Amino acid sequence: MTVPTIDLVGQLLRVSSVEHETGTVHVRLINGNYATVSNLSNVDQVVRGMVIILGDDGWRQVPNETWPEPSSIAVVRSVLEDGTVLVEAGTSLRPIHNDRAVRVEINNTVEYSDIEGVIRTVSDTPLRSSPSDQITIDDIRKEYLWSEKGLGAGFSDFGGYPHVKARAQELIETQLERREKLDKIKARPVKGVLFTGSPGTGKTHLARIIARESQAEFYLVSGPAVISKWVGDTEDTLRKIFEAATASKSGRAIIFFDEIDSIAERRSGDSHESSHRLVAQLLTLMDGFDDKGKSVIVIAATNRAEALDPALLRPGRFDWEIQFGLPSLTDRLEILSVRASKLTTEGQLPLEDIAALTNGWSAAELTAIWTEAALVAAGDDRGAITSEDLAVAYERVAMKPRRSAAGEDE
């Protein structure tokens, strides 16, 4: 017996392959290294997967249980004619031998190891390391279906942006309330509407108003929050959200993607593979989802429209784009007035002056003035907002650091 380069005598070894013609045996050590044993006696009795110990006078077999062989779990994706089993390993397929002739079929979940190959069938159905496959439509509704008790805000509560509100009302009337007319005309309904504009201009707020005014189920999907670390989980979640929307009991549903650029960024040669898969899944869902005669609309918001994959903007996907610019003087005055009508105030308020002083402010920043004014009034133990409170509040908000990407879409 010749053992070149490494002293293997007395070590626990696992046979990885055997060359019976030459008497050469390839083995793996406990530390993961590989070695070769030549001129092994009785080599015809050595088989792959066997655990052995070498001695000065030859080798002897020991129980397989003495070898700490790590095994893995994977889902079978194909079985080749020669018996090789292809399993899903991360984002790629991996060939595994099946010397034990374990009965396996596509979509079985199996246990395997590098040396033993397929060890056993764990389940007849695919099992995943994450819980996404066990998520039901009811789970999706609990997680993503937004609801608000009471009457809530309507179009009258959305200050400014008359052209934006008119477009939103048209969307409700033509795509939701009169969907049967579109079907009768045999026209293709609008599937997607893209809200673009700076943060804090009211994109999410208006989407909720559309859902409330149309009495549609509203699925609120935050782009960054829906991303999962598990391969395939995000795609599965998106698919089930679309399934839940098309199963809406009311017959009307809106799927709203906030910060859609985080899940549908422009694809390039440098993009990660998961990003390519995610965009492809979203395109497939936009193209192929069947609303089964119901009214389902996808609305998405972004302040980085240039970062979106161009394929999303093709006809049949996001057909409409509604731009939310920073409010004009007239818009700012209306935003301030609408908010004032919901609060307890006292005396004449300098709304026109504040509207003139807030050029370049977003709707969210204007709303923050009222929050600060209420704090000032409450701090003085008063139950109404006065002009002095409003002046102090304006100064507080004006002194805050202003960042172009800051703010909330409320």
C-alpha cells in the first residue's frame, strides 16, 4: 500500500470514488481535504460512500454513522435519463448522483450529500427554508390589505393639485365604476398608473383616497419592506398579492406599490440576478394577471422615475403617469385651508401670508406647520390655534434642515 504526500494511517476516511482498474481510491478527510490512496488491497470491495480507516496492514470498514457527513435539503427539478438528479441549489441547478436508486420525482424534496448523493425523499412536495410557500391568501390580506375605520379622507380633503384630482376621479369613473362599459366596448382597461414626484407631495395619500372613494380593497405594498433575503420569496409574495386582489369580494381592488423603484430598478449588465428576476416577475404579473371580470388597478409611486426599468412604462403596463410637482401658490393656500377646516382655530389666520412664504415647500412640510402650531397651543394650555401659534410654527418648520429626498408621502 502506497500513501503519497499525506500520512493517512489511522485516519477516518470517506471514499469519494474508486478506480478499480488501477486500484486507486480517492478519499476525503474529516477536515474537508481530499487525498489519493494507491495499490489498496482488496480494492474490489471498496465502494463510494464507504467509511474506512487505514492501518499499516491494510484497511477496515467502520459504520457510516461514525462519519460526520453534512447533508443538505433541496427540491428536485429534473431527473435525467442516466439517473442523475438535478436539484435547485440557490439560484442554480446542481447534479446529484442517485446510486441508492432512491425513487424521486420532480418537485420532491430530498436529502443529499456530496458523496452519498440522494439519501432519502423528505417530502413529495417542495419544502423551503422560508415560510412563503405556507402563506395563504388570508395571510396576505392581514399583512397588506389596508383598512381605516370611519369615513376617512375624501377628495375634498386633498388640498391643491386640481388637475391631479381630476385625473384620479376619471380613473375611478372609467376604470372602476364603469368597467362593464369598457368590456362592452371591448376596450383594454388601464392596468397601471404611475404617480411621480418629490417626496411629501401626497402620492400615497391620494392613492388611499382613490381606494376609499371607489370602495375598492387597497393593498399597500412598501417596496423596501417586501424584499426578502430568501431566493424566490419576494416573487412569491408579489404573485399572491395579485391573487388576493383578483379574488376581491367587492369586485374592486387597488394594488399600491410605494417606492416601486426599489423593486423595479432599471436592469443592466451590472444588476444583481435577483433584481432581474424581480423585474421579470412584476412584468409577468402586469401582463398576465386575470382580473376575472373584476376591476383591479395597479398604482405605483416613485420619486425616481428615471430609475425605473423602461419595460414597465410600455403600453399595457403603466399606461398613465400622473405627476405631482411641488404645490403652486394657489395649491399651498388650499392645502393650508383644507387642513385648517379640520382643526379648532380662533380668530383670523394669516394663511395667505404663509402660502406666499412657503414657495418650494411640499404638502408634507405645509402640514407640519399645523402639527407645530397645535403643539404650541397645547403647550400654553389652550384649546384652539391662533395666528400667533401659526407664526411660531412656521418659523420652527422653516428652520428645520431641508433635504430634497426627505419627507413622507402622506
